[in-house]
Amino acid sequence: MSGPDLTRFSVNQQTVKQLSLPELVDECGRLGIPAVGLWREPVRSYGLDAAAKLVRDAGLAVTTLCRGGFLTAIDPQERSRALDDNRRAVDEAATLGTDTLVLVSGGLPAGSKDLRGARERIADALTELGPYAASNGVRLAIEPLHPMFASDRCVVSTLKQALDIAERFPAEQVGVTVDTYHIWWDEDAPAQIARAGASGRIHTFQLADWITPLPAGVLNGRGQIGDGSVDMREWKGYVEAAGYTGSIEVELFNDELWARDGRELLAETAARFVEHAL
């Protein structure tokens, strides 16, 4: 008897961050999970080249690297440091064998209230970073975050805002991340997914559920699939109608989930993907 269809399933490393990278790779092999999304910090801790070899030898695809971005600084030295860090992130993505670097654009600089200006600085930075990424076989995927993060983490809050920036550049340089957690509330999002698909800019599709009440600090409120308000099949239908056929990455930040056994959580997440997204 064949197992569940996990052909398009990818697990983001943060979903089960309690597992070491070797443990994650081993469990993916045991469960038949074909792909992972990696994060820069744990990859650097393990060793970039060692991590690349580990996933390659296991036959795992790397769907994304998280994350670049934080490109809204006004101070010239801060801007220069951010550009350098993003170039390093591109290099890391290329070494790991993924073609997609997810960008969390950055919040408002201290004392600023200028959202439009901050978005323009993102576009200015991408003028330099887009060609560099493409020359290394990497695409930049702007991720709009829920508006509650606009002040401190991401001034790009909707797919429309992300596409308005991305469309200034070739699709092989800059596209978008479609993440259910951040856009499920937006009635314009389905039309913007179609817009993104028409120009080949859906670079990755991520799932997480919306659960309330949100935790203190709100960042670690991404819920397990099926536990909240988001119809995963509906959103999968939108991206597929727009022409997206790639991997579907489950990315969860949740302290209660992280307190559990990581192997059990990974198996549950794969099962929830089959139950609620296929």
C-alpha cells in the first residue's frame, strides 16, 4: 500500500526548529518528505557547506532559504550593511541549491512614519540585489506580512504592494511569496495571485493557519494547519489557477508546537498537509 502523497510537500526548518538539521533530514527520509525550506541562522551554525552536502546526499530539495531583506534603513552605513548581508544570503542560497531567497522587507526606521518612503528604499535596494541574485541563479521573493508587522518588521503588507515593487524588475530577479498566514484576510489577494501568476512571479507558496488569541509578541502565532480560520484548499486553488505547480512549504512559528517532540510534530504536519491542503 502506498503512503500519503507528499510529492509537493516541503517543511520549513522553523516549523520543527527543535530538531537539529541532521535529525530533520533523517526524519524527512523516514517519512518520505521530499523537500525542506532552510533558515540562515541554523544553517550557519551547522556549517554552510556541510549543510549543503547533508541535504544533497539525502536527496532533499531545498525549496527556499529564509531570509534576506530588512532593506528600509535610511542611514547609509546601515543600508550598506544590509546590502552586503543580502548578497551573502544570495550566495548561501546558491550553495544550498535553492533558487528562491525569501525577503522580509523591514519595518519603519526609528522615528519614521513614512511607509511609502520605506517601500521606495526597498525598490532602490533591489536595483542592486536583483541582478546580483539572477547572476547566481537565485530569485528574490518579496513576502508581504500581515499589517500588524508593518511598523517593526515589514512595510509591505499586501500582495499588491509586493507586486508593485516586484514588477519593476524581471521576473527571474524578483517575485513574491504567497503565504496564507499573511494574506488570508485580504479580499484582493486572489486577484493579486492571478496577477502574480500571469507574469511568473509566484516564487514560493507557504501555509500556516490563523489562530486566535495571538500570543504575546504576536510573532510566534502561526498555527498548525487545520487549527484555525484559513481554508488551505481554497488558497491552493488560487495559486494553481495562476499556474503555480511548485512545492508547498509549511512554515510554522509557535512556542507550543516547539515544546513538543519534533519528530511527532513533523509527522503530524505532513498528515495535516494531506488532510487540509490536498
